[in-house]
Amino acid sequence: MSANARFDVAIVGAGILGLAHAYLFARQGLRVGVFERGQAASGASIRNFGMIWPIGQPPGEMREMALRSREIWLEVLHASGIWHRQCGSLHLAYRDDELAVLEEFVDKATGYGYACSLITAKEAVARSPVVRPASLIGALWSSSELCVFPRQIVAELPHYLETLGVDFHFESATTAAEPGRLVAGGQEILADRIYLCTGDDFETLFPKDFKQMGMTRSKLQMMRARSRRPGYQIGPHLCAGLTLGHYKNFQVCERLPELLKRYEQELPEHVAWGIHLLVSQHEDGQLTIGDSHEYGLEVTPFRQERVDQLILEYLDTFLDVSQMEITERWYGVYAKHPDRPYISQELAKGVRAVTGVGGAGMTLSFGLAEQTAKTP
């Protein structure tokens, strides 16, 4: 990279938000440079399920953004040839109060435009033969969900974006940013517009601004597993009752508070650790399983073994854990705002921070990037 390199748009961070922004701006014909401090992004963008999950977004702006993001994801995935599955999702109900919430949601969902339906236990097992059939009484089926492998996306998508003219500069930490200029990898870079897609790094650039925003972090524990059964396939993304208390789409249901009260009584540790269960399956057949939620700016480097035990205990209520071998365990950290679903805020003239999508980064990335690209 020559000294005083110039770009129309400079993007700090090569996680999924940075890559999505690079794609949308490159499609406008702009000269785009992406500056990543590591050899590749290693934060939340590779430590997630690989779920594009429109079903979890509440009605209105966020759902529309998720659906638009899904459209652009498919456009990019087809053009790049990167592996993906249009798998849909199942919310499994094993108790009457869980089914009651799902029934209420489906009754209201049609008016909100959700592509989902309530199906019988038999129909759910037909879609996912590996789920436990005993006590299963029904499920919510949604056709809108996609599956990608996050590590593959972060590794391979830059190669496709390079064919669109995007310049990538890895091992180039950005240490300063101001109107029209940033310093990355020790070199001065000139750019008409600068976008900070820096995840939960609130301390390096504009720390006072991030502090004033009230940003926080969420730490979550996750794992991967391999089934001992040949040809094991879960089919759709899977989740169960605890997930109904996590995603805001279900907050339209009047029966939800009653259900959450039961969870507090029967599963107090799960509730205390913010545990709900999602399961995705990737091209190699392995499952990604999680997760828990600890909120606060200070993130310890330690995993809690008890949290993993609780995750597996609840997973065993709908998938046979005895047939699984845990292959990896990790924790991820994502940026979150207490009240806002995302942050897109100008910090200086021509310098904008885009972060705080919480656990919906894969779902919202391209839709949010498109919105950013339209912002003057």
C-alpha cells in the first residue's frame, strides 16, 4: 500500500458488518478499502451459529431489515459460490404453555407478514427425524432462515469482494481516525468517508463517544459437536421453549409472561445465565450449539463449566446428547446497546460507527449496510 493511499470509503474491521458494507459500497462503484487489525477477523463474526434468522426479529423496521438482508445474502452467496443452506427453522414445543405461545404468535404473525405456520409433532419429526418425539406436541415452522459457516464466510468472502475491486489490508490496526483521514498499519490513509465496524472495541477509537452511548458487551458460551450416528442430519435450525423468551418477536404474545414465570421457577439457573438453545448444522456435519448471556463491559477470559452443563442438559430435552462428541468449546463477545437494536452514528464529519447489532449480526448485516450506504 502506497503512502497516502486514497479511497472513497474506508472501512475499519473485516467482520461481517465490515464485509457487508464493503459489498454495498463496491456495488455503487466506489473505491473501497478495508482495514483489519488481524490476519482475519476473529471476534463475534466467527463465533456464532451462522444463522440468518429473520424469524427472531420483531415486526416493523427490524423484520424488514432482516428480510432485505436475507435477499442480499442470497445474492452474494450465489455469486461467490460459498456454501449455504436454505434450511428454515423449527421452534419445538414440549409443554402446553409453549404451544400456546406459538399458537398465539402464528395467529398474529400473518398480519405482520411472517412466513411461518404451526405444525404437528408428526410433521416436525418428518422435518427433523433426530428430535426427541416423546412429549413433543407441536412446533413453529419458518421457511425464511438460512445457514452459513461463519469461519468460511470471514475467510472466503474477502476473496469474492476483491473481484469487485475492494482492497483489503490485513494486519493493519487503525490507531486514529478523523474527517478525511485514518492511520492504519502505521500509514496515513485518505478517505472521503470512514466507517467503523469494530464490534465491541469501544476503547481504541472515539472511546468517549462510545461511553456516552452506553454501550455494553454480551459474553456467550458455545460449542461444536459431532454425532456418533452416521448420516446424522438435523434438517432445519432447531430451538425449543427457552428461545421464546429470548427473541423480541414473541413479545407480541400475551401468554409469554406466564411461560417465562414457569421457566424462572423450574429452570432458575438457565434463566440466570440467559441460556436458550439454538442448534445449527454446517457442511461438515458438525453442530454448533449454544448459548448463554452475561452482560457487562468487563469480560473475563474464563468459561464456566456449569454453564456448559446447563446448556447440554437443556439440549438433551430435544436432542440425544449421549450420541454427541463435543469437539470445540469457546466463548464469544458481541457489542450491545441496552435499548437500541443497532448503532449507526456519526462521530465526526464523515466518520460513522456501525455496531451494536447484538446477537443479530449475521441476520442484519447486509440490510443494515444497505441502509448505511443510502445515508448521506
